[in-house]
Amino acid sequence: MSTTVPRRRLGTAGPEASVLSLGSWHTYDRMDFREAVTMLRRAVDAGINLFDVAVYGMPGHPPVFTDVLFSAMVRAAGLARDDYLLSTKLWLEGYPERPLREQLANALFRVAADHADVAVLGDVRSDDLDLKRLAEDLADLEREGLLGCWGVNNWSATAVRTIRAHARAAGSPGPQLAQLKYSPCRRSIPDGEPFAAVFAEGVSMQASDVLEGGVLAGKSGTSRQIGRDPGGVRDRIVAAAKGIGELAADLDATPAQLCIAFTLTHPSTSTVLFGATSVAQLEDDISALGVLERVGAERLRSLLGPFWADRDAVDPEGP
């Protein structure tokens, strides 16, 4: 397969990133190492250059080494640092007592890198988070070359616009992307008016949770790690999976291809984040680009309209 994955700029000041980006959440530590290396090499050869590699271990939980494994995969695949863009997460629990600089240094140590091209800030879980101080700390990391640019994960539209104002006052371009749950079933926030204003200001979207932890691809194992369920609509999504599968078959596509193609129909999508645990799965996901070209964005959105599960179930403003 010789598909070259196209690239789009992250925001207005970020790098040119592949429209498909590969995540590491509970993936590489479930794979045969040789298969993981082969998959990474194939992804880069196909034009994928953005890899989300974060520290996911939590106190009291079993240790997670998927990010450490990524550094070994990079060496085994023969990749140079400028062959890929590294995206990491910066968690806000414990901030500012635990400085962003300390957290970033640990993340970079674990992946054997000297800088991150992108950092995505985790969920806001308290009303008293000092966004001005946060923006100033991020601006310092950018100025020192430890961080290329940054974005936010599942923030409200108001919070994104507020920290953007603080960041610009601190000499930073501000957030370049908003990582949002987006799929044929979860559309209310990315397709809503509050975020339309955010996108109009130059923040782009990184679509995540595209397959709802595999549910929309027909995987329903109870042991799978699945993200939060805003609006409590997962049962509706499970019910919608059958219809999406049938539509995919009618279009000579797989459900995963259909969902990934759908997310690329949003005009503000810069990149779609997904996980893959085999070369075959990666190849299938990359083929979503062909499905989008063959079926067309307008028709895809129309055909998938009936599966919008979170309509009127969540506030379009976001968390």
C-alpha cells in the first residue's frame, strides 16, 4: 500500500501534521514488539508524522510503559527525531504544586527526547485553575524550545478562548488545537456554535475517541479501556454500531474507515487521533482516506446523520 497521508497545519502557528495521528493509550504495551515496530515504520512510510505518546500511569494503578516502549520502537524502526512529531500530555491534577516543567521533563525522559512538538493539556477538573499562570508557564516552555506548541483536551469553548487571551498577552500564539471527542455519534460539541467561534479564531481540532474505544468498530470486550461518557449516551452508541456497520458494508468500507472518514469532513479537523494494534488495522484505517474521496464529505455526513447519539444530551459549550 503506497498511500501518502496528507498534512494540515495545526492551528495557525503549529507544524504541518498528518491528517491521521497515532495514539499510544493502552496500545503498544498490548502488542508484540516486532509487530509494533513494523507498524510504526509503516505509519511513517505512509506519511503519518504525528504520534501522541503520553505518560498514562496513575497512582495506585498498575504501571504503564506504552510511552517507554515507543522510544524503543523508534530506535528499532531506525527513525531519526526529525522523522516524526512528538505529542505528549500535560495533566492538570496537582498543578501548580507540580510544575509543568517537571512533568514535561519526566515525559521527555521516558521517550528519550529533548523536546515535544505538541503538548495537550488534560481535562480541567476544578473551577479555580489559574489560567493566566498556566498560559505564562506554557509560554516559558515554548520560549526555551522544550515545547513547540500546545493544545487542550475536552475543555469548554469559554476556557479555550480565555487561556488563548492570556497566552497571547504572555507572548505565546496560544492553543493551536482542541482535542475533542468526535464521531458519527458524538457531534454536539465540535459541531456546535460555541466551538465554531473557537475554530474561527484559528484553533484547529484533533478528533479523538473516533471509534468509542472500539465499540464503533464492532469490538465490545468489557476489558477494553474506554474514555469518559459525556451525556451518558454510550448505550445509544452501542445500539448505533450495528447500523453503522451495515452502512459501511453498503459503501464497501469497514466501520472504522467510515468513522475516520466522517471526522475528516469537519472543516476544522487538522488531524484524527486513533490507536492501532496491528499493521493490518493500521492499513485499514489509512484506507479511510480513499473512502472519503470516493463517497464524498457531504454524502457521508448525510448518511451518518441518523446515528448522532449525543444530540441535545450534552452542552455544546463543552465541559
